[in-house]
Amino acid sequence: MAKRKLAQEQAKQKNTGNPSKIRHFFTSEATHFVIGLIILMFTVYATLSMVSFFFTGAADQSKVEGLSIFHNGRIVGIENWTGTRGACLSNVLMNEWFGISTFFMLLFFALLGLRLMKVKYSPILRNFIFCSTAMIWLSVAAAFFFGQLFKDTAIYIGGKHGFIISDILTENLGIPGSFFVLLILFVIIMIFVSAQTIPFMRKLFTTNYTKKIPAVKIPKRGQDFPIIKETEPVTNENDTENEDEFLEHQPHILVEDDKEDHPFVRIEDKEKESETQDDFVIIKPVDEEYIVPEKEPQKTEPEKVAENAIKEDGESNDLLAELGVYDPTLDLSSYQFPSIDLLKKYDLGDQQVNMDEQNENKNKIIQTLENYGIKIKTIKATVGPTITLYEIIPEDGVRISKIRNLEDDIAMSLSALGIRIIAPMPGKGTIGIEVPNKDPQIVPMYSIIASKKFQESNFDLPIALGKTITNEVFMVDLCKMPHLLVAGATGQGKSVGLNAAITSLLYKKHPAELKFVLVDPKMVEFNIYSVIEKHFLAKLPDSDKAIITDFTKVIYTLNSLTKEMDDRYDLLMKASARNIKEYNEKFINRRLNPLKGHKYMPYIVVIIDEFGDLIMTAGKEIELPIARIAQKARAVGIHMIIATQRPTTNIITGTIKANFPARVAFRVTSMIDSRTILDGPGANQLIGRGDLLFFQGNDMTRVQCAFVDTPEVERISQNIGAQQGYPTAFFLPEYVGEDSGDKGPGAVDLSDRDPLFDEAARLIVIHQQGSTSLIQRKFSIGYNRAGRLMDQLEAAGIVGPSEGSKARQVFMQDEYQLEQLLNSLK
């Protein structure tokens, strides 16, 4: 009997393991590589058959007419290079389907195969849309323009699809109308393919376009404008290269002259003779008089333009204003902010105030106070979505502490879940009694985003939390807080509050202006934001996922953020800017030189859900970098929002509280937790379901958190993720810990190599990417060991030195060269 049960359990375990094996088979890298290789080989075969069709199609047409590639039997006398099946395939693709435009379909399959093989990454959906659209358009255009040329041949240049659509257009619109339809469709396709299409079209329809741009080119940002002196035309071969380099680092400026044969004229600087003379050039005609005398000159018009181009302090001027400022959003110029229709509209009814309930509560409050000998002068009510605030003014001589001590008695008389007494109310001279409504109303996120206050807000990082008791939209600026601490018991609305904060920022900021670092130890809260990785998320180089769930990766990410913070402070110091706002303003106005390392810096918002779990796991390794970031990162645009469901003193330490002056408290279970998060009572008296207290400085505001459901967040994320994004997520600097052995190549003993040294070397050479994170991820080892491996690889001459956030240079070009080196080390 026991043996039978054991056999049944083993069989059950065996059957249970089958789905996981099947899932692993279809998701494994080997399976993807094989499928990609098959698709690529089929694409090459189909391409050869199509090319051969142009030479052998006429001879084979009568033999394969009406046959499919799956027919039975062999056809004698086929001349196509790819045999019988290739002849049938090419005939179907060329004559029966889309004609010559079928090559776009083959291009899509080739890119798909290369992506599965991880040879070349390219977005599948974008490639599919482009290739299918181009294939359909080219099929019709080829039939329309060249159909008559091929009507007596065996080739249907546009396929049957092209000829049918072309005939329909011609019959209904005529030849001119069909031509304009095809032209318009071509322009529409090119607008979505290239960002330069719209400027090119504007140029075609703008008169004297080139005359609007002055002849003098702008020097590199951040440099003073030197004395201008005409010399002979430049003959140095490097001048053209310097010109191209200059234009390459001037983002989104198209500088053209109105004559094609203008020579380059060198600009000399007598005060800086030791520096290069080829940093920038001006373009002007040869026969134009443009000489600056050494004595006090009578300034000509071009010289005035040059003197006004850049002032001594590097400020922008009329010429820069004419050329326009740098727009960081142009890389994603087609980005569309999420539509408000993605949020759910709730039917809240007429939301009329229940006057019977209000009058009843007023009378009960008055009666309860009178029972204890307290008389009041006036009482008024302010009705909010979930709470009603009753403000009373007691008679003269009544002690406030006496009313405060009656909190439980008033709650019992009102049969309320719990009341909160504010005695006195700041700046009002009244005593407030907050009483929950019997029929609380939710605050939809739709009503917050659609509000005039949110739409017209000029906050740098606006966070709309919900509505106050007076039904006003409650918004705060994360830049001014500058960090936010969120606490609340499980199920009280903490996750909804975090989603409301993220949603507010997504509706207000462009991907070029904001990046998120999302830490989710629970692995389920922030997963819905993974689709916006290439738009809004930041991560370590070579990390598999942008949503950080592993606590070890959290440590590396936080330390990487401290390095990013230090790097940004270096840039601010070089730019003589006090904060990120001043720095970005200078960069936008082209007063900083990107060749000197300057760049536009987006805001970075770090959001950590369940901070308590990280502290319990990693302790000081988590707390120290958070404290560093909280203390210093405000000026460089790095802000933090951390949340926990356990607001205890060993989680929210004094260091954390000191650097997080802004707090959001949802309902907690005890008075001690409320004092920990708010430095006072109140959070334990909330009613839950999004009821929160916002505390900053000495001000405490009660807010009903806006409700945004998971399907709404998914729709917003998918709407953003479906749009064109950056090639990758925003990469943070690669962090190398102190224990990783950063001692330089000379201090590494190659005789005591790590057991994984050879395998790590082969991995680096195969991928041609020297990254510590890559070694850690592939071999499932700790960061310290991966760092030591990288030091040994550097000492062996396989990779180059560290280059900050960039991957190290790989010196070995192939595995044969590597094996020779490994053999020499044995």
C-alpha cells in the first residue's frame, strides 16, 4: 500500500513537472536561436527565389501557373535557382501577391530572425507596421507607374494586389487623382518614418528659407566669441572634420548657407593662441569685404552680429534666439501624452449633501458637550467626500483640553467609526471635529487630472494626491518637499497612493524630462509599468528588468544613484549653476558645451515600495545610500518616495525621518505608529480606504486619496509603451563596490585566478561587452566576485579599464585569439 502511494506521488510530481519543462523549452535562449535561424534561412531562400524570378520567371511561368508551393509532384525543366518549390514560391509572391514590394515582407522576417538570435535588436511591432505599410503602398505605386511597361512580360511588377487597387483608383479618381492619393500616402508614411520629413516639407513651402539664418555660425556652447579676422581660405583637411564634429554636437540645428561654393574662413583668437584655431568657422562669400582693422575699427554689420553673438559671460543673445533653443523633447517629438479618456469615469450621482445627517450630527455634538457642561457659541459643517468637518466656537472660559478629552464620548454618541478632534484649528480660532460620512464618496483620478488646478499647474514635479475636506484638489510639488515618506497598514490605500503619484507625473512630464527608478520587493505592485521602460524607466546597464525586485540589485542601484548624484554635482560646479533648473536652462539656451561632458539632465524619481522589507534584509547597506541621496540629491533633481506598512522606529529611523520632512500617513493600527510617522496622533484615527494625512513642517492636511484602479494604470502604461521610445532605458552609472577589488591591473595576481575566469573571458569576448553586471547575471554570482573577475580580466589584457557608466572595451576580437591567451596563462 505504501509503495503504491509512493509511486502515485512520484507520477504526480512527474506530471506536474511537464508544463514547466514545456514552458522552459519554448522560452529558452536555444529555442529562440534555432527558430530565428530557421526564419533567417527561409528569408534568404525566398530572397534568392525572388531575385531569380527576374531572370527565369518568363521561362518558368507556364510550368508553375496556378500551382502552389505545396503541390504534389515534380516539374521538369524549372530554371529558377531555388528549384521547383522556389519557382512556385516566387511566382506566388511576385504575381499573385504584392509584386516587387514583397521584399519588404522578407525584410521584416529577416529582422525578426536576427532579433530571436539576439544578433540585432529591433522592435517587432514598429518593423511590422513599417514593412506592411510600405509593402502595400509600393505594390499599388509600382502597378500605377510601371504597370504598362510590364504588361507584355511575365512579371506583374505590383502583383495582383497592386493591379486591382490601381485599377479601382484610376476608375474612380482618374490618373491625376490617383497620383495625388499615392503622393499623400507616401508623405504620411515618411512623416512617421523620419522626424526630418516635416522640417523638409516646411522648407519646400517657405520662401527665402536660407536667408533667415545668418552667415556667422555659433561657436561651441560655453566658449567666448573671439576677435574675428579674415584670413586666406582654409586648406587644412581637418577643418571639414571639425565642422562636422561641431554640427554633430549641436542638437537639432540645421545650418545652411544660401550659396553652395562658400569657402571656410578661419577664426583666430589672439588671446588664446595656444588653443586650437579650428574649433569653429564662419561661412561667407569670397568677394564680401569683411576685414577687422587692428586699430579702433569702424564696425561693419557682420562684425556687429559677431560681437553680439556671445557675450563675455556666455549668455545667449539675439542670434541664438533666432536659431532657437535646444529642445530635449525632439528625440521623441511624436510623443503624445496619455489621454484623459484612459481614466475611468465613475457615476457618483448628484452627490447632494444629506442635510438630515448633518443636522442630526450637529445636535448630537451640541447635546454631548452640554452634558459635560460645555456650551458653544456657533457650529458649522464643511462636507467633504468622506469626512465632514464640524467647526465649533465654545463659550468664553471653556478649556480646550476639556473638549479634547471628550473624543471617545462624542464618537460614541455619533455612532461613528472614529472621530478626530483638532483643538485648536491652525489660524482659525475654532475647534474642529472630523466625523466620517455614512455614505462616503470615492475621488476618481479622472476628476483630479481633469481639474483646472492640475491642468494649469506649473509645478516641476506635480503630484495630485486627492481632495481635501473642502473638496479642493490637493497637489504638492515633489521638488519642494523634496522627498516623501509614505506609511500605512496593509489594505489602507498605500499602493493606490503610489499609483496616483506616478500617474500624476506621467500626465505632466515628457519622457525626456523624467525618469523613474522603481523598487518593488513584492514583485507585483510595479510590474504594470514595465512596458514604459524605454520611455520613463532608469536601470543599471545590462540589467534584465527595469523594475528592481532583488534586494542585492537595490543596493547596487542606490549606490549607482549616489554616483549619478556626484557626477551631476560636478557638472553643476563646472556650469556655475546652483541647481538642476538653472543648469538645464543654461543647456537649453546653448550656453554649455556638450563636448565638455555637459548634457540635459532629466529629473529622477526613486520610488521604493515596502521599504521595511529592504531594511530588515539589508539594513545599513540600504539606509546609508538612501540617507546620502536624501541629504544631497535635491539640487541635482533626484527625489525619493519610500513607502512601508510597518512604520516602526527600527524601520523609520531618526536618520530617515530627519531627511524626509514630507510624510503621508494612511491609517495605522496604533498610536505609536502614528507618532513614528507623524510625530503625533491622528493616523490611527483615520477610517481607511484612502483616507490620509499629509504632513510637512507644522501643517497637517486631511485628504481623500484619488482612486486609480489597476486597469486604468495598465491602459496608461500600454498607451505610452505603444509609442516610439528611446532605444534603451535610461542607464545609471555602473557601480563598483569597495570590496570588488578596484586596485588597478598591477595589483592583481593572475596566478590565483577565479575558477570562473576562463568562462567569464569567453562570455565577454562572445558578447563583445565588458560589463560586471553581465558576468553577475550570467553566472548568478555576487557583485563583489564579479568585480574581482573583471579586475582579473583587465589585468590579463582581455578588457580595458573602467569608463564610468559605459561598458569596458574588449581587446580580444575572437575566441581563437582568446584561447591562445588562456593557454599562455596556464
